Amino acid sequence: MLPEIGSLLHEDNFSSQGGWTLSDSQEGSVALGNNELTIAIGENDAYLFSVRENPIFNDFYLEITAQPNLCRDLDEYGVLFRVTSTGNHYRFSLSCNGQVRLDRISGGEISSPQPWLLSGSVPPGAPSSSRIGIMAQGDEMRFFVNGRYQFSITDPLLTSGGVGVFARSVNEKAVTVNFLDLVIYEIGD
């Protein structure tokens, strides 16, 4: 189910300060560190994200490593993709109890084309590490964790946009996730 990949479209080792939205608030912070982007949420229910709106991608295969250091239960983290200037996007989530799902955010409305699904590929708890993979080609999307296929979705609503990462605390406990080694490829013929 892994796609044949073509040329490298974009690579980011998070060593430069440009391109990502960073923040520091009462809820937590999004900061660049030593070749990683870190989302740290304090002891409250919060959702923090960072987006790289440029370049814009249509069809691609993306991989990024996510390393939760503090998380539990349904705390979640993952990748935002096909992010538009109006805030519409898809959100591929991994939970700290070993599940995956896909949400679509469009016009302020949230739907789940793929609700929570138990995955043997997502290590539960923290600290852990997962290599997240997303293939998006036209209206077809395939999702991978640590090289293993999770599910496919066909959805024609969003066909291009930027990429980002996020973390969410759902239990008033701290959540910290590091993201590193982002690569985005063309999809081969």
C-alpha cells in the first residue's frame, strides 16, 4: 500500500527559525529546538499546532517522526495537511493509547471520515516514537504508522494546501511531543 515515491519536494530538519508558526501562551508553547519542533502543553485541556503554509502541495507522500515524551490515554498528536488560508484542513491523529483517526475541518465544522481505530503500529504511552506517513493523491488518501498501512479515505473536498503538526491534551495533564525529520515526496508513476 506504500506509494512509489518520486523526487523530493520538501525537506525540513527543523534547524532554521523560518516557516513555522511558533507560539508561547498560558496553554503552552510551540518552539523550535535542536533539529526538532516541540509542542508543550501545560496541565490543562488544550490544543496547540504549528503550520507551514508554504510551500503548497497537491499530490504528495509525507513522512515525519513524532516523539511524545509526556502523554496518556486519548491525548493526541499528529499531522495537519492540505491546510488552506481559511483554516480548512485534514488532521491525522495518533492517540497515546494506541489509536489512529482522521478528521476533516471545513468551514469551522469538524467531521471524522475515519473515527478512532485501534492500531497495533502506534506504541501506547510515552516516551515513544512513530514515523507517520501520509499519501495524498487527488481525492485518495492513505495513512501509515511505522511503515504499516492503517486505512484509506476517499474525500474530494480539499485537494491542496500546506502542512503542520499538532498536539492535544484531553485530561488536564501535561503533553509534550517533538516532531523531527519531515520529508515530502512526489508520488511516482
